[in-house]
Amino acid sequence: MREAVDKKLFSGFLMGKNNEAVSILQYADDTIFFGEATMQNMKAIKIILRSFELASSLKINFAKNCFGAIGKSDQWRKEDVEYLNCSMLSMSFMYLGIPIGANPRRNELWDPIIRKCEIKLVRWKQRHISFGGRVTLIHVVVNLFSFLGYPPK
């Protein structure tokens, strides 16, 4: 990916006040490509994924992959989905248990996440986590929710 960006074969997505280019996000066996919605980027992604298959002797299951684009016509997205041989990504989806593309100010969005945290905290009970650990956990959760805009104002 780095080589494709360096050789200007893939144009990443510019973000932040310094317009830093973001082109890929990876966690465990999940990968998200970020870039301009161009056919050149689509070709680069397909080449990168095929090269990975050849280099690793692993097979990518394109049926499990999704493609989405913002600001492009439905026809353009359909053509790219066929080119990549994958499915269409809904603009509201879950990634690593976090809702992406949905309105973060709606309570209904956070209810399942809060319930999941409550269930895990009940299981831990007091004997599994020290007082300092509980305080740290509370600070992290409060900071995360305030960063994400919860509760709605």
C-alpha cells in the first residue's frame, strides 16, 4: 500500500487540519482502504489484494468484502462492486463493534454498546478488578463517550 501511494497509483483520503493522507486502516484480519473514488484507486486496490494473495498463498474471499463510496452515483458504485467482485456497503455499518455512518447523537445508537459494557462489568464484579482499575475504566468510558458526543445535548 505504501508503495502504491508513493508511486501515485493510489490517492488516499485527506483529513485533519494538516491534510494528512489516510489510505489504509488495519486491525487483526480487517482492512479498510480510504481514498478518492476513482477507477485508478479501484484498480490499485484490486492489484494490491491480488498481490497479497500471490505473496502469502492465502485466498481473499471477495464475497465477504464490501465496497462503498460517498458522492458517487449508484451506477458508478455498482460498476465498482462488479469490478471488485464484492458486495455493496451500506453507509451505516458496524466496525469492531462501533457504529459507523450513523448519527452519534441518537441514544438508540449507543444503547446496545452500553448494555454490552454493563454485562461485561457485571461479570467482572469487584473481585476481578482493583479499585484503581475500576477508576481507570470509568475514566476511559466517560472520556470515550464524551469524545463521541454522548449523551446528546
